[in-house]
Amino acid sequence: MKHNKIDKSIALFKEAKTLMPGGVNSPVRAFKNINGNPIFFERASGAYLYDADHNEYIDYIGSWGPMIMGHSHPDIVSAIKNQVELGTSYGAPTSLESDVARLIKKCIPSIEKIRMVNSGTEATMTTIRLARGFTGRNKIIKFDGCYHGHVDSLLIKAGSGVATFGLPDSPGVPADLAKYTFSCEYNNKEQFLEIYNEIKDDLAAVIVEPIAGNMGFVPGNEDFLKLLRETTSANNSILIFDEVMSGFRVSLGGAQEIYNITPDLTALGKVIGGGLPVGAFGGKEEIMNYLAPSGPVYQAGTLSGNPLAMAGGTALLQLLIKENPFKELEKNASVLLEGMKALMIESGIPFSINRIGGMFGFFFSEELPNNINDVAKTDDVIFSNFLNSCIRSGIYFAPSKYEAGFISAMHKDEEINRTLETVKQIIQKGITNEI
Ligand SMILES: *Cc1c(COP(=O)(O)O)cnc(C)c1O
């Protein structure tokens, strides 16, 4: 089994720490949860990443979603290259923005009108403002372990990055603002109803990851999501599906297509920029028209709808529509996960797995978790030992048990077999002891 030398990554991280807080521009990259040194990358192609020490990795993060057709896909590269020659930003409208809007609308019919922004955080932040402006109400309900970006109102029991570092929520969020946010257990209908009944007169919106990817991979239960739809409809509150991660990752129409539930607003990000920084939100025309300049709720962005990002996004969305890879992705993810599970169970290690389309999760537990408390109870020591061994052996899984896994159309039999062979060797070497 390989044991990659990562001397350059170690040196680069050391320097980065003198320049940036924690050495990174986004916390999960620091590998704190598994006590590891982050890997610094230089290039990527297909299913593979290559680091500063010239090691090769099979990538199961895919930039947290966007690399669904593989890294450096020729169609996306050439779309971006062509646009670079024509200009990188005009600060004015282009037909490229309508191209992306049309493609997204075609796949997600609940989106009647859409606005492009630069990140998922901007998207969810504005859905909340729009819901409050439209309803004239203040309160929102979210769910423990759902992450909706680093929006002040939504950094309450926010999963992944926050859970990874054990912060229940963040300093810097005024209590006066947090008091409008109510968080209940995911997939817990009773708890939701209790809070809903208490605050429904002032309830602007319910926001949820219908398929959660920030407490590990935990899909919503159908009757739970249906209840959210029924109650918000009855109360004229806005139901917001945060599909920043699940959008164009679990199916062409997102989680809302899989469950056949229509939200009022949807937040998107990650995949829709083809690897460039993009977010978007959209939904019912009546609500979206409440947004400036057609309505009174303000939102703006100097680089929003950036031509490079729109060119990359268009190329990727067209590929996804043409190839509709989601069944194949799920099939390949199943081979990978069933294989891993068989190896773990053979060695007496409790292991549970789940996947939908190109997203997946595995847990060191007998039973699949249904919420973030269940995930918290899964084994940390084995997870951390396993993850460090995988990464040093060239298998790049997400470095926190609160993150999901991602597979791309370029992960074929060869990559999956190599992964399983490596996992087998790692288990034989031993992953159950405290190091
Ligand atoms: C990543 C993510 C966000 C935030 O998107 P950024 O582009 O990182 O700001 C919001 N919601 C969900 C579900 C996400 O996975």
C-alpha cells in the first residue's frame, strides 16, 4: 500500500498559516477534524487530483459537488477559454445569463424566475430576506445539522464546518437576530409541529436541505418533508429548499423531483457554476417579482452572472441534460459502498451506507443516522484513522464525518476497484485502535 510523502503540502500549509487564519479560506479544508495536514493541489483531471508533491488521488469530493462530470472536462474548459477571449466581466447584462436561467428552469420547474449570485451563502441569505419581505413576518425555522452557508440568521446548529469544530453557533451573531431563528431536529415531525404551532403567526419561512449533505449524507424522510410543505402552505409561510448541494447532484430536477414536492423558493450553488463561484435562487414568479428592481426587497451583485461563470455553468448544465448520468452515478456509488461495507463487516467493523444519484455517505455505525445527533454518535476514532489512511494512500474522501461524498461520471470500474483494494489493505493494517 502506498504511503504518500506530503512534504511540500506540509511546508505550504505552514506558510499559509502565517498568511490566512488557520491557513485556509474555508474551515473544512484545514483537516482539523481528523488531525491531518491538508493536501495542496496543483492540477486535476477526470476522477483524479494531483498534489504539490506529485501524488495522485482518486477524488471523492469533487470540489464539494461541481466536478460531477469529472475535473477539467473538455467542454467546460473550452467554454471558459472561449469566453476569456471575449472579456471576463462587463458589469452589464449578457445573453449568457439567460442561457443558464433557461437551462435551470427547464430542469427545475418550480423555478419560474431566477436570480444569479456568487455563492450558495448569498443565495440562502436572500431567500430569507425575500421570504420576510414578502410575508411581512420575521421568524424562520431551520433544522439541526442543516447548513445553509454562513448567513448570520442561519448559523444556528448548522452542521458540517460548525459541528466539525464543536461550535454550537458562532460568536458575532447578535442574540437579537438569532432569536428569530428556531432550529428543530431533522426528520422529527413532532418537534417541528410543536415549534410551528407556537410561532406560526410570525413564521416567514421554513428552510431545509431536503437531502442533507452537511451532517454527513442524510436524506429527509418523505413524510417529514411533506409535512413541511402542508404546514407552510396552510400558513402562507414560504418553504425554501436549500438545494445548493443536492441540486444537479442527486438528479436533474434536484431533491424536489425525487420527492415530488414543490417548494416556493429554491437555493442553488456548487454544480451550476461548473467549478466557478456561483449561486442562484429562484421560485414562484409572484415571490421573485418582489425582488429589486421589480419589487421592494433589495439584492445586488457587481459580479453576479459573471460571463466566465455563466459559460462554465452552461457547458456543465448542457452536459448533464444530454447525458443524464444520475442513474449511472448511483449504480457506481452502490458498487463502491457495498464493496466497502462488505469489507468492513467481514472485519467486524459496524458500517452503514447510503447514496442518491452522485451523492453518498458512509458511517461507522450499525444503523444509518437519521439526524445530526445520530451522526455525532458514530465512531470518531475509526473515522479519523480510516480517513487519514485513505488520504495518505491516494483516496481522497471528505475529511469529516459531517460531510458527504461525491462521485463523478469519470469514476469507472478501474477507480472503484482501486479504491476497494486500498480500503481492504487499510482495514488489514488496522483502523480500530487509537493512534
Ligand atoms: C455549500 C452549501 C451552502 C453554502 O454555499 P457556499 O457557496 O459555500 O456559500 C449552502 N447550503 C448548502 C446546503 C450547502 O451545501
